Amino acid sequence: MKGQEIIFAGFGGQGILSMGKFLAYAGMDANLNVSWIPSYGAEMRGGTANCSVIIEDGEIGSPVVTKADSLVVMNRPSLDKFEDYVKTNGLIILDSDLVTRDVIRKDVKVIKIPAQTLASNLGSSKIANMVLLGALVEETSIVSIEELLTSLKEHGKEKFFEVNKKALELGVEIVKNNK
């Protein structure tokens, strides 16, 4: 059975909810069962934001993620809050430019990516989320990168597709080069 329970977390304005949404669309397009639940503070930008995504080929018993297979974090407060939510042998992917401490747990795999720097090198720090999402998809194989790119093309803004594609592909390459 194929499945993942994932938490994406960071500040509002970092594209946290978008990461989850594009992954959920890719899962639906792959004929998998999907749940996407956003959560954010009252602030539009700068407040906390997170979402949980469940992708399964079987039935989803509950849309609530209490123990995640994977965690993608884009700031330190999110790591502080969600590190313990990850299952033993789970995965934590973090933006090492913004997460200012190491993961304490030794029973999870950690992938550190300087996503802000890499995204800026591609033209905009606003696509740091896509670098991390590409890394997640490569590491977990929950959907293919092709399915994710199709999701991005069909559900994202066309004018941002090419730069987002480059960011996703960069995340994929980082994971491939470190396997």
C-alpha cells in the first residue's frame, strides 16, 4: 500500500499551503485518495501557517495527521512545534537558511536544504517552497515529478510555471545527488 501523511509548516506568505495543495492535486491526478487541511493564524503574512496532506491508495480513515511520515519546515518555530509529530524512521526536510537549530531526534532522516539561497539564485526567494517540495517528492516517491509538474501547470499560475518547475527540479537533483 502506498501512502504518506505529511505536515508542511512555516510562516504565512512562504507558500506553505500551496505546497500542500499542489501535492494533493498531484495525488488526485494519480488516482490516489487525498486529504488536504490548511491551518493558519489570523495574519495574512508573517503569522503561522501549516497544512496536513494525506495521500493513500487505500481509504483515509481520518484527515487529521497526528503522526506524520514526513515534515517539511520553513522556520524554526515550526520545527519546535512539529518535530515530535514525525514517526520513528520518518523524514524531516528543512530550509537550513531559516531553521536555526538542528533536529534533536536521532530516529528520523533529516534533509537540510538552503532553500532561500537556492531559490534566490534561480531569481526569487519566493520559490524556496518549491525546492523543498521537489526534494520531498524525490525522497518519498509519493507521486512522480511528472505528476507534480502536471498539477502545477493545471492548478498554478501560468506565468510562474517555468520558475517553479526549475525550483522543483533543483530539489529533485539535490536529493538524487545525496543518495
